[in-house]
Amino acid sequence: MAAPKKQEAGALDAVLRETEERYRLAARATRDVVWDWNFVGGSIDWSDAMASRFGYGVDRTSPDWWKSRIHPDDRAAAVGGIEAAISRGDEQRWAAEYRFRRADGGYADVSDCGYIIKDAAGRPVRMVGVMHDLSARKAAERALAEQGELYRYTIELSSLIPWTADAVGRVLELPPRWLAITGLPGDLGAALVQLLHPDDRKRALRQWRDAVRRAERFDGEFRIKVGERYLWHRARAAPRRDEVGRVLRWYGTVEDVHERKTVEEALLWSATHDSLTGLPNRAAFNDALNGALSEAAARNEKVGVALVDIDEFKQLNDAYGHDVGDAVLRALGGRLFAAVRENDLPARLGGDEFAVLLPDVRDAEEAAAVARAVQASLAMPELYLDHAIDCRGSIGIALFPEHGGDATTLLKSADIALYEAKATDHSTIRLFEPQMRVKLQRRSSMVEMARRALRAGRVLPFYQPKVDLTTGAVAGFEALLRWHDTHEGVHAPASIADAFADHELARELGDAMVDQVLADVRGWLAAGVPFGRVAINAAAAEFQRDGFAERLLLALHRVEVPTCFVEVEVTETVFIGERAGVVERALRTLSGEGVVIALDDFGTGFASLSHLKQFPVDALKIDKSFVDNLTRDPRDAAIVRAVIGLGASLSMNVVAEGVETAEQLAFLKNAHCAQGQGHLFGEALPAASVPGLVAGPAIPGRAAGL
């Protein structure tokens, strides 16, 4: 019996050795730590992985060694769990996750599990288990969780809101924040469509469907209703494809771009609109005109252009100031907008010039009807503070294609018609006619003739006598501009009238006149000719630059002509406007040096009686328009008597202009007018004829009773 028992024991040992060998081989094969806890011996055996994974070069330790290396925060749960499993005895498995301290002091995340082995009596004697290092996985999970948090915060804080759609373009998902803002119900697709601004809906849907159909990137801007307002948003999306290129899903973002669009729209509005009136500006008008002409040419239709200019706006500005002028322009812009047809485009081109684009106009009469409506709207008095401003407008009209086949030519034709309207009479409407272009060319020719005359030194003064109505003696002369043409002789200034609209050219003409007049006066003085005083006209252009008085006094000094022989005539227009202070200083300087100041065309301009008090005026000249009818119109006669009486009361010399008949002369003498000037006394003469006129036996007009 002993031999069989011995043989059985040997066989059992062999099995155990084989099992142990398999255990060691399995422990070496895995990277996990394999452990064996012997409850009877009170020790734990560790596989070699304890050294490679956690840095401990041990193969057997006490259980307390293991427990002490569990993170304090995890120890109670891990140890309590394994002890409970051992004590209960009804479970053979234990598992836990905890942090295990490595030899370098850091903690590794581990997953630990064990299997309880019992003896024949059912008592737990061993536990065999595996400790798996979860550090890499846990780190990845934490990184993933961090990425998730980052994504969540990014979505919450970013202006970009993600969305997804299926392969056929149905919106599937929007974040809760966006749903809360817009109040979208569950049916995203239909609700999103309803949120689109009615003016943008068709365009936005077409863009999205085209992108889905072509499977191309989508990028669109449109207004979406958020609360009670429509705000601009930009939506973008790109398709996600499978390995063969089929679209699986769409991923996109939507972004609130309302502030940017608002700024862009404001900048665009500023670039295309006049800030004072709110009307489109010249650039916008030209763009619209070019577009209208292209469409009209394709459809064989007409297009009209009406240019509107506010009559005498400069005088209004000068009289009341730029604040009043701006207020009037602002009001007129509103009236213009209200007066035109729905499809017409009113614009402010600059200054006091407006324009109206008339698309689809049938004929000249329809264009004129719009122009009349515009003119009527402008003519209503405009109340500003204490001022009742009465405005009128002149309008020039041109039609495409008969008056111009392109925008430049059409605008030029309308401008020519406007010029004709202003030249003919204020507050008129003129339709372009081909002969107007000829007249404009003639006017341009006038300016060129004036320039040539200046360059050639052919600008010269002629002298019209002023006669003392009591004695019949020549009291002086007024120097009148003439220019000489080698082919056609001497011309009156009317032949170059348009040259005086150019302030610089007008000043050059004035300078040439002053130089020649002073040279003539110097010659008469040297010859002992009793010519009285010579009046020089000073136009408003002379006062556009400072120093007029100083230049004239310097010229007098240079040729040694005493100031008492010179008179300066100004019209009422120089007394008003921003330069009124400059004019006053200049006239006071001249008056202080002995130069006589005469107010020409009295009563026909914008001056008031207060100007006679404010400015140093020595003489009043009654305008020819009052003298013409004084023997036939009681009102003109009354005005002439009033001016003569006013002059006498203020100790001012009074000169009647345009005296042509003996009846006029008799009236003026009876009214005690001091001096007269006009055809009755003689035409303007060249300087060489002045000595003979003064010394001659008879002066025209003496036969009429002088």
C-alpha cells in the first residue's frame, strides 16, 4: 500500500510543477502583472511585470505592502471590496479599479481582478489575479473628455453654431442654445424655412438645393428671425463622403454676422448716398443709369434723364447762411423723392444740382409731366425758423436713345438743356434740342475768345459820360469793358458774357481793365483834361480773394493817380454772403483813402437799406429797368423819386442810368436827380475820344434841355 501512495504523491507533484510552469509562462507572456495571494502563508507573489510596469523589483511581498501603495482616496473601496469577497465566501471573483503608486512616486490607473481558490473543505486558501495598467486608456479617456468639454464650451462661447443635415439636405440637428434662441419646434426643416426673411427665402433655398444637388460646399448669407427681429447670418456647410465619394452627411456652421452686415450696409449706403438729403449720390445714379440704358437697349425702350438746378441758390446761401441752405436742400430732397414716380430714381449730384432717372418713359411728354410735378413740389415755400424760403427749380431733360446713346452723351445733353433753361428764364423746363449744342459751343467759343483777347492785350476800356443834370457838364465817366478783334473790330462784353462766370478769368479781365484805365487817367491828367472821375466796376469775383483794396491803391500809387479821380462801382450782390465782411473792409479801406464808392443797380438785388448804413456808400445808381418806364408806370416813377429822395437825405450822389429820351430827362431834372448816364448823352467812347468830348462845343443831350 505504501508504494501506490508514494506513486500518487509523485504524480501530484508532477502535475503541480507542470501547472506552476504554465503559470510562469503565462505570466511572462502577458504585459499585465499576475499575482498569487496565499492566504495561509500571508504573502503575495508578483510576476516580473511588476518591475517592468511599475518599477518594483520584487517577487513576493506582504498584503500590507500592496495595500500601502493604493491611493489613499481609493484604498478603502479596493481593500474593503477584496476583504468582503474573501469573508463572504459565496463569491469567487473580485474586481476593482484604483490608483496604484509606482516606484517613481506617480500613480497609475489600474484594473485589478482576482479569483478565489478554496480547499476541499470550501475554505478560501488562495486568490490568483491580474493587475492591468489602465494609464494609457485613462489618459485617453481624460483627453477625450477634455476635448468634449472644450467642444462644449467652444460651442457655448463661439459665434459659430454647428449643424448637421442628411445626404439630401434635411437639417437634422442644431445645438440647444440655437434652438432656445430661435424657438424652433421639433420639425427643424419646416421651421427653419419659416424663420428666413421673406425677401431672402427663395434665394437661400435655391442656393442650398443647388449645393446639395452638386454636392459642393455651401456658403450663403441671409436674414433669420431671432426673437422679434431679423438678423443677418452666414451659413456654411461641406459634405462628408464615403470611400466611393457618395455624400453621407452634411456638416456646417451658422454664424451671426448682423453687426458686420450692418456696418457693411452703412458703408455701402455712405458710398452710394448723399449724407445731407439721403438720396442716391452721383456714383449710384451713374450706375443705375448705365443699367437702365442696357435694359432699355435690349427692350427697345426709352429712358429719360432730368437734371434739376435750384435757381439762385448761391444767393440764398449767401443771404441766410449755409445752415439754412442745408436745411432747404434737405427738405427739397424729400420733396423730390415724393414727387417722382415709383420706379424713378431721384439723386443729388452735388451742391444744388439734383437728377431724376426716368426708366420706361414713353415719350417727351411723360418725362415733362414728371418734371412739372418735381417743379411744383420745389416751388412750395419752405419754412425754416423765422424764414419763409421761396425756391424754384430749372430742369433740363434728355431722352435715350435720340439725345444720346450712352450715359455720358445723355447726361451732357440734359446738362445743355438745363443750361438753356437757366439762361432763358428761371423756373423753366427745357427738352434737349440739337441746336442747343450749337449754342453751347458758341458760349465755349466766347470764353476762348476772352482768353485770347487777354493774352493778346486786346482788352480795353471805353468810357460812357456821366452828365450833371443841372449844368450839363461832364461830371465823369464809367469805364466799360470792350475787346478788339483784328477781323471784326470792337466788341461789347456781351459777346464774351460767359467768360465772367469763371471767377479767375473774370479777375484777370478786371485786372486788365484797371491797368488800362489808370494808364488813360494818368495821360488825361498829364494833358490837363477835366474828365471828372472815372468809375471802375468791381465784380463779386474781385472780392473772392483778399487784398482788392490794397492792389487798387498800390496801382494808383504806382502811376501817381490821386484817389479822388477814381470811383469804384459795386452791385448789391457783394454785400451778402460769407465774404461780406471782406467786402466791407475793402470798401472802408478805399473810402478812407478818398476813393468814392457807388452802389450800382440799386434796388434790383438782395441788399437792404441796412447795407447803406453798414457800408461806406457815397453814390446810388438807379437801374435802367426803373428809368425805362418811369414816364409810363407810376410805380417806377415812385421808386425813382424815392431813391432820389433817399440819396438826398443820406447826402449821397444819385445817378440815373439808361437815360434815352427827353421825357425821361425832364422827369429826372424835375425830381432833382444829380446826374444822368445813357444813350441820350452819348455812347461809350475810346480813351482817345474823351478829351474831345469834354472840350467840344456840344454834348449829346444838351439839345434836349441841358
